[in-house]
Amino acid sequence: MKAPPFQYHRPQTREELGTLLSSLENAKILAGGQSLMPMMNLRVLAPDHLIDINRIPGLAGIRETPEGIEIGAMTRQADILSSDVVKARLPLLSRALEHVGHIQTRARGTIGGSCCHLDPSAEQPAMCAILDAEFIVTRPDGHRIVPASEWFEGLLQSALGEQEFLEAIRIKPWAKGHGYGFAEYARRHGDFAIAGGAALIEASKDGRITRAALLSFGIEASPRRLSDAEAALIDQPIGKLDLEPAVAAARALDAMEDVHVTPDYRRHLAGVLIRRALNEACTTLERQP
Amino acid sequence: MSGRFFGAAVTRVEDARLLTGTGHYVDDIELPGMLHAAFVRASFAHGRIRSIDKRDALAMPGVVAIYTMDDFADIAQGPMPPMAPHPLLKTPITYHPLSDTEVRHVGEAIAIVLADSRANAEDAAAAVILDVEYLPTVSDVALAHEANSPTAHSQHASNIAATMKAGFGDCARIFAKADHVLTEQFDIHRGGCHAMECRGVVANIDLLTDALTISTSSQSPYMVRRHLAAYLDRDENGIRVMTPDVGGGFGPKANVYAEEFAVALSTIKIRRPVKWIEDRQEHFVATTQQRGQIWSIDVAFDNNGRMRAIRGHCIHDNGAYAPYGLILPATAIASFPGPYALEALDLTVDVVLTNLVPTSPVRGACRPNVAFLLERLADRIARHLGMDRQDVRQRSFVKAEQMPYTTGLKARDGSPISYDSGDYTGALNLVLDKIAAKDFEARRKESKQRGKLRGLGIASCVEDTGIGPFEGASIRVTPAGKVIVATGASSQGQGHRTAFAQIAADALGVELEDVTVETADTAKFPLGISTIASRIAVTAGSSVQLAAHKVRAKAITFASHQLEVDEHDLELEGGAVRVKGIADMKIKLSEIARALAGSTGVPLPGNMEPDLAATAYFNSNALTFAYGANACEVEVDPETGDVRVVRYVVVHDCGKLINPLIVDGQIRGGVVHGIGNALFERMIYDEQGQPLTTTYGDYFLPMASEMPPIEIHHMETPSPRNPIGVKGAGEGGTIPAAACVISAVEDALGPNGPFIPVHPISPQQVVQWLKATR
Ligand SMILES: Cc1cc2nc3c(=O)[nH]c(=O)nc-3n(C[C@H](O)[C@H](O)[C@H](O)COP(=O)(O)OP(=O)(O)OC[C@H]3O[C@@H](n4cnc5c(N)ncnc54)[C@H](O)[C@@H]3O)c2cc1C
């Protein structure tokens, strides 16, 4: 379990990084290394060059901006989990991060790494999808913004181009007091989940849903928004929600199979977990007085 | 016996070193000029190697040599000697150090690459090209057992390597007349083992004397020396084997492995030190695994729920080889009749070869399987008769007043097996009391309100421990007054250094810090067997006691001469021999040791033998039987199928406790092993024998986050069969645990749920079972 030979680069600036990205063939960016290094040690991946971006200033940090909360790609999962800003304004992301790996892996692993790696069960990209995050991508000639709806291109495949890197993720928080719910099932705490669900809701003063987002992850190759079920929730009264459209939508997904579980069981879980997430969102919703 | 230290919960002397990262493991050994080895391993389960092309690989950076079996022809050849020959195994089924022609499981070592670094060795290993003729593969033991199956070894006509039979009493008569007979099929999964430290070997050769030195992460260093010496046709004296700190063994490291031989042969060939450290990927495909068995069982019982007779047939998955002979399947037979006073037993075990990694004893060997069968049967009988599960057990168990109880089975030497002491019903009653089984229904109701199904499980076991013939110990007091204990028993983290020091310190009246324990170095102690089968406290522990008493007697004799006091009036205390009642009439042990070390021209008093030292071997001729009763509670999430063990209570009797802290640690770890068996660990192979769960992402080793608090209560029935009254404690936690957890799951699923004759169970299965009960 030693990685095949590679050349190691450690740029100190974005410019150096840009030059390396545009000149090297078969190169990989090294962030927290918590997915990349195991894959190299298992010899699943054999890049010729590793570009370590840990020393480039300004790639980590959580900033509140008028356009939303910007989380630098190199921000460690542990720092996001302990951030008061995230806790207060993106509580769903905080809630989800409790389920990501272990203290040790969160101390190194980054949100950018997870969003570029795109494991189907990864919580961080899934939360980006339900929160309609924007991915700020740096390329040789500047920046481009990729909406979450265009970021996921398939199994382990993001919209990132050859010479691009992920700079930051920008998320517009939902209204103060919004309801959020998260549920996943993994065999052991910190494992990649077999399946998961998340829900966000806002409601009017009279307790009717005004805005909703629903998502299943770990079921298909990429996290899936349940758009029709979201629409069906609008105007429904909290406390008497019809959960069935959400459950049915989750159960209708094209579930993956693996050595441990069948698509049937995964679909079954998708239904159970979206219901739990939605119920939890109803309990976390702060009722307007 | 008990003293200042024996029986006390003293903290382990090993811990400061091991917990602060200053342990010294095989991988910490660095020698000048050392080469690093990586193996070329089979990526296919069955095939014949036509040729091996190593030219490209040899040209790669840092590569020094690549050897196949042919390259060792001038040193040694042929298959490795069997560790435990058995008359039923007509020809030994052992590995070659490197596979020479036919490869029989994924992961089998074919060639060894020596390079200046492990990374370079791995690069080159990947570049060795094999030309292979693929052969039909059999990876499912039930299929392998069928008459027309492909064979795991192409030259064999059948995969059945041996058929073992055992029993007693008149089964036919009892079954014919029994009130009830039930038949059940059981499928117990093989599972892996996974010590924290994988295997590893460093071999070195003395260029002047040709002597070999081998450091290996092993439970059986003396067996490595013995078999390697036989294979190399060398005298044992020219081979030194030692085990530095070993990060867990649990059974698989008791084998003598092909890699140990291949590394030794490479060192002899290249005349440089060679290091091989097994990585986790290799561990999944090259280290022996647990105990897959399929059982078909008939049980006869009466209207009162008394279990009377069992007839059983077993298909035992031995994997591709039998390096450890038939030891593993033999432990299945030896685990009957457990705590049950059966009138008759009739067992047949077909030992079957498959194209998978071999199985060999892992914590409990096949005892957990048999505990699973017997305990599941007891639950099954209770359900059939509508009785309480504990009533079936109480009516069927061997009673305390029947001790010593002759089971009806025979030991390997033909002598009748007899349980020495114990109170099985008492243990069960105690555990039910401790878990408050009486109030369980209230807890079930409370869980129900939270949407969870709660179940209570129980399971008991009896465990044969302390198997002979011996482990020995020598004790020497140095002129500085320090006590050095040496034993051949190797240590894998069990706390031997603490436990042996406790025994020696009491006998010699010294402090724990004055005792140093040296384990498992063939240069420091001449003989050893293996640290396996919960035998070290009985064998080595007793030998330490016997040796310490010899040293004590010698010190007293010396002091009696010097002080001119009768021996009976002397005692050992505070590092000295002193006259009872007269505190300042004493001679320090250091002075005695110095005097017995001799000075030119000065005769020793009373013409005594020099050296304040002694060696002793306790011959453990009869097994001693530990036992336990477990109870646990699980909560099942009926929607996801998740099972969580929420309480676990153990009552355990391993005779006198040398150190309750250490025993608790053994039991707690053992229970976790069993919970892993019941709920988590599944080693999956496809039909082609390809392992599909070879990382910890896919192979679910239990983690602390899923484990319940484990409450332990001891009963202490001294064993009459050794001088310190102990019984083994290394496996008693594991043996009943899977049975106990599955019993609880079945109870949670309710009276309409299925009988569960398998493990591990999965959440997916639980959801299906619940669907079927609705
Ligand atoms: C034991 C264990 C348990 C885990 N459990 C979970 C879990 O439960 N849930 C979960 O979601 N994850 C889990 N992970 C994965 C973990 O969250 C990783 O940290 C994460 O997937 C990758 O982040 P990283 O910073 O470590 O990225 P790296 O491993 O360094 O990189 C991952 C990939 O992203 C690319 N990359 C990284 N940063 C950038 C960038 N800025 N721009 C462009 N490309 C980039 C790399 O080139 C690489 O291809 C676990 C990992 C381990 C070891």
C-alpha cells in the first residue's frame, strides 16, 4: 500500500498553481488527502504529479458576504463544524458534518476536496445541492461560477475542467428560523452512508410552507433534488403535512447496488430517511410569534 | 492462592510504553544494508503458472533481486512442514514458501521482490508478468462439498480433505423415543480477524557463523524456529527467533507462514537483512481467517425442555490449505456438549477445501460456532414448547454437584474429558439478575414508545482452556537484587509482563518494579509452544509460580546457613530473607545472589548449587474449563433494520483472577469480537474467489461508536488442575457473544419473527424479516 511514484509540487501562490495546472499532464490537486491518498495507496489512482495546495494563502476561511456565506475550498471540515456562523446561518450543513468521517479525518479533510471528489454518499456536496450553492472556480483567465445544478456530472465527476481548481463555495442562507432536517443511515458512525435525506422549509406566519427543498443522497451516482415533491409541499400546513409525495419520489429513484445492499433496500431507506428529514425540519422550524 | 499482588487490579506495566508510542514492533527494526520485500501475489483464485517474466521488473529503480521458488532450489525445496499432523490428513496440505506451480487462492505469494524501499519493491512487484492457465474455481463451501464440484487442488478427486467423527451414547435409541425432535440448518460466516498490527518479519544472517536471526510478529516463535530448522535442515541452535512487541494476534499469528519462510530463504540467498511488513491489503488476502461452517443438526428433547441428544453434520470451510492441520475443525467437536448434560452425541465434520484463504483458529476457534448452535437450539426448544429460555437451560445444564463431570467425549490422548469445576446454572441466574431480566418487559415497552423493538438475549458457554503440554519459565535474581523472569510464551498485548511479575513478586517478596519479564526469544529461553487457546495463564503462569518457589527455597536454604536459623523460621519480605518476627535479622536477596554468583576461591555455603535461579515447566495434563453466561439487550429500528446492542452483561468464571483489570480487558475485547461476528463483519467473495471486501470501508470491523457499555461480573471457582487455580480468560468473552446478540434480535422481532440460524445478520435482512412477519 505505497503510492506509485509521482512528483510532488508545492505552489505558494495562485499564479504558481495556475502555471502548474496549465503545464502538467496527469496532475492531481492535493487538499486534505483523505480521499486522494487512500486511492493512491490502493493504486486505484496513479497521477504523475501531485500539486499540494495547502500552502496557498487565502484558500481557507469562512466569510459572510452580501452574496452569501463563502467557504474557501481549503477550509477543513473540523473548522466548518465548529464555526458559529455556519451553525447559526447554515445549520443544515453543521448538522450534516457531524456525520462526516471522524475527528481525525475532519481535521485534515476539506469541503473543497469532498466537493471535487464527489462520492455519491458525501454529505458536503449533497448539502451544497440542497442549498443551491455556487461553486467559484478559478481558471487560467479568471473565475467562473457554476451553480449546484450543473456541478454534478456523474459518479466521482464534477464540472471542473482540466486547468481549473475550486476556489470557494458560496451559499445563500435560508431565512432566519427556517426548518432543517437531516437523516442518514450508515452501518458505523462516520462511514459513508448507505442512504441519506435532507429537507429545508420556510413557513408563513400562519404555519404554511412557503419554500421547500428536498434531497436524497447516496441513492444514485449524484445527490438528487426531489423537485416535484418540493413543489407539492408549498402551502401545506405544518403539522398536517402530506409526506407521501416526498417518500414516493425518494423511493422511485434509480438506486445503486453494492456488495452489501440491493437497490430495493436502498430505495426503501431513501423513503424512510426523507420522511425523517422532513419531520425533523418541521420540529426545527422556529414558529413566528 | 493470593498475595499482595496476585488478585490485585494493578495497572499494566506495559501500558506506559505502549500507549506513549515507545513500543518496539517488527517494523521499528532497522538494520544496516536491509532490503525491503514485497510479494507478487495471485490476483486469481485458481490457476497454473506457466511462466514468470521478471525482466522488466528487475530493471526498475532500486530493485536488487526477485526470487521465485526455483531460485531457492540450492537451499531448500518442497512444501512447508505441517504444524499439526493428523492421521486423517493422509498428505499434508501446506503452502510452498512461494507458490511453485499451482496457485489456489487470491493473494497466494508467487514471487518475492527485494528492493531498497518498500515502495520500489511494490512498483516492481506490479511489473512482474505471469503467464497463467486458469483452472476451475470453487469459492462456496456448500458447492465444494458436492461430489461433482471442481476441486480446489487440481490433483485431488474431491474437496473433502478429511471426515472427522465423534460422539458418545446411543443416539439412535434416544431419538427413537424422544418426546420431540427438531432439525435446523445453520450457516455461520467465515469472517476475518484483523489484529491492529499486521504480520511482519525481519530476517538477518550472520556472515561469519551463518546463523539466522528472525524477528516476527508471531504467537508461535518457537514453532517458526522448529519448522524452519526442519525445512532448512539446520540445527535449531543456528536459528534465533524472537517476537518484539506484537500488536495483537487473536489466532492467525499462531500459524507458521509462507512469508516467514520466503523472507528467511531470501536472506540466506542474498546474505543481507530483509524486512517484510504485511500491509492491510495483504492481510485481507493472505492472513488466515475465521470459521465458515454449515451445520445440519437434529436435537432430541423431552416435554420439560431437557435437551437429551444431538446429531450433527458439519461442512467446514478450511480454505485452500491446512497449514494448521485439522486443529480448527477439531475444536468444533471438542466444544460439545458445552454446558449441556447430553445423553448422546453423534457428530460428523467434513473438512472441505475451497479456493479461499485458509481458516485457522481465531479467538475461540470453532467454540463460538458451537456455542451459537447450542444456544440457538436452546432458544428454539423454548419457543417450540412455549417455555422460558432459561428454563430449558436450567433443566439441561450440567449441575454444580455433578462436578467433576465426564462429558462422554475423549481427549486427543484417548482420556475421557471431564469438566473440573463450575456452576453453570448459578452463572445464568446471576447474569439474569444483573441485567434485571425480571423488569425487561417494562424496558421493552419504553423502547416501543420510541419506535424501537427491544429484545433480550441470553447465551452460556463452557471453554476448555490451558491445553498442554507446557510453557516454561525461568527466574533469576541478579546481584543487584532484580528478578528476571524469562518464558517462551510470546505476548501480543495481553499483559503477560504484568501478570507474571505479580506471581513472581508475591513468591519472592519483592516489589513489582523489581521484576522484569522477558518473553519469547529463543536465545533467552529454550522451549516454547504457542500463545493460543487461552493457555498461557495456566501453563506459563503456573511455571512462573513453580520456578519462583524453587528460587525462594534456595534463598531460604542459603539464609538458613548464613543466619544459622531453621528454614521454617524464615520468610521472604522486602527483598530479603528474614527471621520471622525479628525484622533486622535478614539477608537481602541481592547479597544472596551475589554470593551464589561466586568469588574466586570461596566455597558456596552448604555446597549449594551456584546461581540464585531456577527453571520450571508445569505440565498441563488436563484441561481446565472456564465458563460464562451472557445477557444483552438490543434495540432494532424497524424502519432501517438497524440493530444496536444497548446493554451487555457478562458473568464469567476463569477460576482465580491474577489481575481483574487484565481479565476484564480480555473479556471486553472478546465481546466486541463476538458483536462483530453477529452484526458487522462479513468477508464477501464472488464465485471466482475474488474477495470483494478488502478495505475497512467495505469490511465492517466494529468500532467503539457502535459498542454498548459492557458490564462484567466474576465468579471465582478455583481450578483444582494447576498450582495457581486459574483457568484461561482469552476467549470466554467471544464464545457466547454472537449467540447472545442474535438471541436478543430474535426476541426483538417477536413471536412471529423467524428463527435466526445465521450470522452476521444485516439491516437489510432485518427489514425483510419484519416485512414477512407483518
Ligand atoms: C476513514 C474515513 C472516513 C470518511 N468518511 C466520510 C464520510 O462519512 N462522509 C464524507 O463525505 N466523506 C468521508 N470521508 C472522505 C473525507 O471527507 C475526505 O476528506 C473528502 O472526501 C476529500 O477531501 P480532502 O480535502 O481530503 O481531499 P483530497 O483527498 O486531497 O482530494 C480529493 C479529490 O479532490 C481534488 N481536489 C481537492 N481540492 C481541490 C480543489 N480545491 N480544486 C480542485 N480539485 C480539488 C483532488 O485532486 C482529489 O481528486 C472519509 C475519509 C476517511 C479516510
